[in-house]
Amino acid sequence: MTAQAPPKKTRKATRPAKTKHLASVENMAPADLASVEAAEKADLIRWDAEYVVKEQLLPYRSVRVLKEKCYKREVFHHNDGGRITFSPMSIRAEHQRTLVAPLAA
């Protein structure tokens, strides 16, 4: 048997790293920067089903019905560690899903 050279590892083609808005943040005014940071923090908010029903963010009157709809995957939600939670994004997606166009008069 003859000795063979080990195969050369070729690197995967990688995409350049994505930067969200680093270039534009440097040029922004402080008020604009504060609004961007507030919007990013707002997307991290999570509400439980009780809060969503109490504040009427979705058209469900009882927590149990809302949770059952989530278990059946009929409502947009997050399953954080086995707990049903809602973010502003999931509330918007659910409103968009159940949107009914008005009839033309």
C-alpha cells in the first residue's frame, strides 16, 4: 500500500456578516437613536395570555379559550420554555391573519 496525502479541507463559502444598522447609527441624531432603541426594546416584550385577554389585545374573552387555540396552533404565539407568551410581532401577525376587508358600499 502506498501512503496517501490527507485530504485538504476546503472552507465553506461564507456570507459577509450582517450588520443591522451600524453604519446608519453613527450618522443618526440622538432623538432618532433613542427611537430606534425603544423600538428594539419593544420587540423584546412578552405578555402572558392573562394580560392579553385583560387588555383585549386579541378578540378572545377567556384565557382558557386563547390557550386552547394556541395549543392547537391556531393563533400566533411563542412557546417560551413551555409557557405561552405573546410579543408585539405575534399580536400584529394574528391581527393580520384575522383581518376582514370591509364590503364595498
